[in-house]
Amino acid sequence: MSGPLFFAVLMVVVLAFGIAVFWQESKRMQQSTTIYGVEDSIDFVWEALGEDNHGLAKSDVRRILEWEMHYLQQPHLWEGEGAAVVGGEASAVYVQEQALATGYPYEPEQIYAVLDYQAAYLHAIGAIGNQASDE
């Protein structure tokens, strides 16, 4: 092979490689990434509660969500009961126990309202899918 022909073939190979890498990176960047935002979740729940805020302040929403996240992130708290479930009864009981222990006597309806809207937030951002069927 002559020098100019070899150089031309080499340039075509390098250019094709560059195009392939660029195409692959552009495809990767188009894929959405789900990011849980603490402040976003609090705002979402607070707005979803609306005027019927169940007697809760925004700080109460934050507290309830923090306790549930603590519950979900501590496997030793839920391992004996199976998988942890966002907004489940076990996490609601944990939240209520923590609330009572620290002087915040939330009613179960208040806790479930916050946890239900948190689940809606997680669904809205694509962090969880639809409920699995029993079949």
C-alpha cells in the first residue's frame, strides 16, 4: 500500500470510530435517569395535600418523609417482615412510633396521606412502576 492510500484508509477508520463513539454517547445521554429529590418530594407532597393539609405543616411533611426514608434504609427494621414497601403499613407504624417518641402525635390518617402522596411522587418520577399482579 502506498503512503497516501494507507493514510486515507487510516483516516476513514479513525473517523468511523469517532462517529461510533459520538453516536453511542448521544444515545446514553438521551436515556433518562431517575433522581429522588428530597426537597422535590416534600414540595410535591405539600402541594398534593392542598388546602386540606390534614392539619400538617410543611415541616411535619418533611419529618414524616424523613422517618419513612430512615425506615426504608435500615434493613434491620423490616427484614423480618419481608420486603420494605414505600407507604406500607409497617413503615407507617414506624413513623407513628417515632413521632410519638419525639412528641409529634400524628394521626394515622395524616401519616397515610403523606405516604400515599410520596408514593405518587415516586411513581411520577419513574422511580417505581405499577403494582405487581398476584398472578
